[in-house]
Amino acid sequence: MFDKMTLQVLANHARAAAENMAHTLHRTAHSAFVKETQDFTVMLMDQAGDTFAVPMDLGATWYPGLTYGRAIAMVDDYRPGDVAFTNDPYSGHVATHAPDTHLWKPVFADDEIVAWTGGHIHNTDMGGAVPASLSRSLTEIHQEGIRFPPMKLVNEGVFDEQILRIMQTNVRKPALNIGDIKALVGALNTGERKVHQMIARFGKAGFVQGVAALKDQAEAQARDILCAIPDGDYRFADYADEDSDQANPCRLNLVLKIRGDSAVLDFTGSDPQLGSSLNVPSGGDPRHTMLLVGIYYVLYTLNPRILLNAGLTRPFTCIAPQGTVLNPVAPAAVGMRSLTCARLRSVIFGAFSQAIPDRMPAAPAGNNCIINVMTRDERTQKAVIAAVNPVVGGGGGMPWRDGTNGSGADAAYLKNTPIEITETEVPVEFVRYGLAQDSGGAGRWRGGLATEMAFRVFAPDSRITARNRDRSFFRPWGILGGKAAGLAEMIVNPGTPEERRTGSADTAILGPGDVLMIRSAGGGGRGDPMQREVWRVEQDVARGYVSAEAARRDYGVVVGDADATAALRARAEEHKGHFHFGPERDGFEARWTDAAYDALTAILAALPIHWRFFAKTEIFRRMEGNGPQAVHRAFDAVCARFPDLPRPALAQAAE
């Protein structure tokens, strides 16, 4: 058995090893998206493939609970020096969209696998229908690029050149992909050396036992947090703007059931599997890491000393019915699953906000929009495809401070690339990059401001993909009297006669001289805005964060006039209710009530999976009035128009 001090020493060694892996990858990667934006992960795993150590300072923060077990089992006869890989979301359920290429390597001691090193890099492009491989408009996995099921990429230290040739043939920028993959292999080798150093210090048996103890400790810490939260059922729903191109909202529904030191996250009532790429391929795993990312953030917020490993997932059980947006079946497209995951985190934050309102912030922006450009560089006469920059919104107002500007809490790991580097590598010219005034939700603690970016292109047929664009209709919500935040927006040629607003579209084709402006959403406000100190509001106005008009309207502050301020604040009405959603969601839910969605869920659940999204779309098209009866009338009209719908089972379910 490990005493607490020795276990902490092992934890420090493991984290340091993971940090070393991350530095190796960061310093040797080829693409800007890995070396600058840092969309990558590395980790150490136990014999079963469960993560027991991740870095804290570099890379994505979604995967401390990831397990490679199912993918590991799909490859036979591991030998020293082997490296396996996959990017197929439906094989092993480790990769969750095609650009994420996951690698893992066995670590042997005395001819026995005692650990694994692993990680992923996000390839800028994996081929497919659109540059950068990802768009909401794609409808099946085959459109999202080439896929490799779990297989060996390196055999006893030697790369499989045939696999590399296949990749080179199918992707748009093969040198970047292969360069990043080889950098990740170097990181796995670093991790392997570090594991051997830990074995040398603690012994083989001691290392294996210690790793198990680290997971047990993380589980105990998570259970301690749950025990401090009141038991109850906490219900919350949130929406992505569109479930497909120019269509209906995508609803995620959660009942968080806390009982003592365990919790169930029941996502029943979430939308059916979609005919777009917003699906999240969890494979039915009740502890899939993509379903629990919001949980990691909550746990770490409540205990910043908690160990980040797969033990955190043990107190939680997720229910995501098969054939729904959070548990699709092949060949559903999944490339934009990160947009849905952003909304999934908002749903989890909203449920915990009701359970522990004194400790939770308002909603973060929840739209980490990543801009990719495919164009031609007139300087070199070469085609260029590159990630320009993430456009991340503000954080929600905190219990003790304003939300972070331009770095929205749950997406803050995405680093911005310096403009000078981008303009050197990509033929674009930035004309604006900064914070958007009046975009943070008003509150005693103001929501963080949105990011706004605009750039000009110079070549014809320049193709832009802005993946994860959202919050153009449903605002990040405020809590406890705080107001909802400003909306996201994408505009071509703003302020000119050729101005064109794109709504929630995530692709655009630009010509020479065209300017694209992208603004994220802000963060929601927390607490009554009329309780915000006047000096803070005046400081926000002086800094350009809040306009004088918004200071008067939202905070009751007339800059420089104490009497007028006092009069305005005396007439202000206090907001009632825990959440403030904004007029868009309030108007939508006047028709689509919880009872109406319950009726819709019952109808769709009785249908075969391949009918569900179609039926949802048709019911929305015919919905008149509100409530469950309106849903049933709309469904009757759908059945009359499409007699091939399996009506008998449906009618029984609807009754």
C-alpha cells in the first residue's frame, strides 16, 4: 500500500512525465493548429488503457477520463516499439471525429505490458467533402475524410510506409499530417522513457499498484465533492442554433440525479440522431469522456487539487439512448461533435448551477469557433490550407469576479496564434482582432466579452470553414439576476454595400479583397446588474467594454451623474427566476414547452432510427400552437402525408 506522501510523489512524477510528452509534441509539431493553437492531447495509461496522468499546461483539457481499452483490444500481438493508431469514430470509440488521430504505444517491463502512452493530434485536414474535413452540412461519416480503424502504424520501431502513402494520397496537406504524427510518436517515446524511470524508482509491482491507487484517490475526491452537494434531481436543457443547415434547433436535455456520493446524468429527451455532423459518437459508453467534459470542469473548479484521471468518472453514469444525438449509430456524420459538446457543457453547468448556485458561474460563450482557410498564395503560387485562429467567447460571470474576456472558460485551452505568424504562413491580412463592446451579459459580475476578428483574402475562390459556429440565436444565459450575453455573428464585407450576414452558416467562399468578420458570443452575467458598483461600470465604459448607452440601459448608470444614476436605479425592476435566457429562447419555448418536447421524444423514440430526424423535421414544419396536443396534431399530419411511417407503434407510444 502507498502512504499519502509516496502516492503524491508518484502523482507528481506521472504529471511531470505527461508534461514532458506535451513539450516534446509542442516543440516538434509541424502544423500551426498543433504547435500554436495546441489542439492535441498526451496521456499515460494503465494496463487496461485507462488514463492516469495528463498535462496541465499544454494541450486540450477534455480527456482526463479517456480510456483506450476498446481500441487497444482491436489490435493483436503488441511488441516493443509498436505504435497503433486510429481516427475512426466508430472503431473503439476513442477518436470522436476523423481529424483527431489517436496513437498509443505499449510500455513493456519484463516482457509484460505495464502501461501505455497515448494521445491525439488534430490534423488540419483529413480529406473529404470540404477543406479541413468538417462542416455542419455533411450528412454521413464517409464525407468527413479518410478513416483508419485501429491498426499498427509502427511495427517494432519501423513506420508502415503503405499506410503513410494511403494518407498522403487522400488528404490535402500530407506533409503537415505526417509531420504532426511523427511528432506525436516522439512524444509517446518520451512517455515510455519516463514510465521506465518511474518503474526504476518504485519497482514494477509498486508502479502498477501506485497507478491503481491514483485512480482510487481521484474517485474518492470526486465522491467527496458529490457528498457536499444536496441530493436532488436537477433539470436543464439548452440548444444549438441549428440541427442542420438552416433548420431547427438541436436540443440537449439533462436530468442530473445526485444521490450521496454518486450521480446519474440522464440525457433522455435530447434530440434524435441528426442528419448533420453534430452527432457525438459516445458508443453507448456510460462514462464516455465526451459526455463528462463538463463534469471535469465542475469538479476541478470545486477542488483545484483533484487528481485528473479516469478515476473521476467512476461516480458518474450517463444515460444516452441509442439513436440520439449523443449516441448515434453509423454512418451518422460526427465531424462537428465539438459544437454539440460545447452545448453539452452548458447543459451540465446549468444543472449544477441549480444544485450549488453560490458556487457556479453563468454560462460561458460556448462557441469555440475555429477558422480554416483554403486559398492560393500569390507570393509562392502554392495552395494553402491552414487554421487561422480560434474565435473564443467570454467566460460567464463568476461568484466573485467578472467573466474572463475573450477566453470562455470551457474553451480556454485553445491558444490564439499571433497575427504576425498567421500572416507569414497564410496569405490573409488582419483588419480587426480584439474584444467586442457590449457583448458580455450585464450583471453584478459582468460576463466576459466576445472576441471579434476580421481578415481580408487576396485570391479568388478562397474557401473558409468556421467550425463550431453557434450562439447566433440562443444566447449564453445569465443567472441570479444577471442577463444573457450578446450573440455571435459572421459577416462578409461588413459596413460596405456588399455586406452579407451569414446567420449560422459555417462555410463561405470569398473573392479577392473580400473581408470576413467573425464575432463570438459573450459570457452570461451573474447577479443583479443594478448591484454592480457604479465605479466598475464607469471603468468598463472608460475601457470600451461597455458603451455609455448600455451602461444606462443595463446598469442604470449615467456616467458622471450620480443623481441621474440613483434615479434610474430606483426605478429598475428586479429580474425574477434563476436564469435569464433572452427573448429568442423565451419566444421559442412559448411554443416548444417541456411538455411538447416530452411528447416529441415519445413519438421519435418509437420510430426506427433512420426515420427519427426526418420525422422531427416534418413535425417542426407542421407545428401550430403549443404543447403536446399540437405535437400530436403535427405528427398526424406527417403520417397522413407519409404513409410509410410505422404509425401503429407510434400511435401506441403517443397514447
